Amino acid sequence: MKQIKKSILIVDDEIYIRQSFIDYFEDRDWLVFDAESGEAALELLKTQTCSAAIVDIRMTGMDGETFIRNASKKYPDMIFVICTGSPEYETSEEIRCLPNAIDQVFSKPVTCIEKLENTIKKMLGP
């Protein structure tokens, strides 16, 4: 029986960051989608099912927390992880209370992307 690939959405306005995540996760046999904004990510999710999303916080237009709030309501089985280059960022209480948002924030640049992947896998379960 063929196993369905895990799928992940990379939401970041920096192309080089998105590409590094894309390359890593594709090499690890994930089905990868990407979007340069929260708005574009919500549009993509209308036609693509994703198991998880790695979300930047500071983006032009819709910020990462707004994207997570909107997407988590529509896609409650999806896991969300925040990855930001903002050292002063603190997760809002609303995001911390979401059952499908990982409480650990990953800082960019991510020095151990395998730890990020393992955290997502753990949240997704078997």
C-alpha cells in the first residue's frame, strides 16, 4: 500500500528563505507548497490540502499571526509553526491557545532544520 506524502506549506515573503525550506523538505520526501504572503497562502489552501505550515510573522499585507488565525479556523487539522527573524517577537495569547499551533517559535536563520521537521512530525503523529 502506497503511503501518502506529508505536505507542507511555506509562507514567507523572502524567496531565499522559502527556497531553502522547499529544498530541504522536498529532499526529505514532503510535498511542498509555498506562498509569499498570507493572502496568497489562504488562496492556495482553497485548492491544496496541507498537513502543516511554516509561517513567517512579518510579511507585507497580512501578517503571520493573522494568517494562522484565519487558516486554523478553516483547516483545524493543519499544524502551524512560526519561524521568524524578529528577535523581539512574542507569540500572542490567542495563537498560544490554538491546539494546532506549535508553541515553540523557531528563529531565522534556522540552524537545525531537522529539529523543526521533527517538531512538526511529532505534532502530526503517526
